[in-house]
Amino acid sequence: MLNNLTTPHEYPGKLFVVEGIDGSGKTTQLALLAKWLSAAGHPVFVTEWNSSALVKAATKTGKKKNSLTPMTFSLLHATDFADRLLYNIIPPLKAGMIVLADRYT
């Protein structure tokens, strides 16, 4: 598994990931970086944790009602990541874009 995280991908784009706890400024820093890279003429795509349309509403409702078990929460996050990887991360990388990910692993 670790090998999958350290082996370079074969796509022409670049993937930059920011990990950290809630409220640490990840989203703010990535927004600033995206603005700077775009101003320099680089094509940029930003993706955020828990932003997949497949699970966003379910996660929000479950959190609000305090009805998510640890297993359900983990499965929702795994689904979110799989959807974002297939539709929001790999296609821009294939297109040669810079992908900025607010959480990844």
C-alpha cells in the first residue's frame, strides 16, 4: 500500500496534496496557491475532501443527526475519495493540469 503512495503516476500533470487537521488553514493555503499558479499561467484544478456529489448530502445529514457509525463514516469517505479520484483527480492529471488536493490519503 505504501508503495502506491510513493510511486510516481504516469500522467503529465502534477498532484500537490495538503493534509492536516480541521481548521489548520489547508483550504486557505490551497486557494492562495491556486490563485498564484493560475496568475502564472498554469492550469489548476482544486479538489476538496468530502466534496463528491455522491456522498456530500449523506455525510452532512448524518453528521447533523449524529447518526453515522464509525464504519458508515469510513465508507462514505472511501466512496468520496474513489469518486473524486476517478472524476476530479485523474482526468485533470491526464490533461497536464496541476491538481491541488485538500486531503488525499
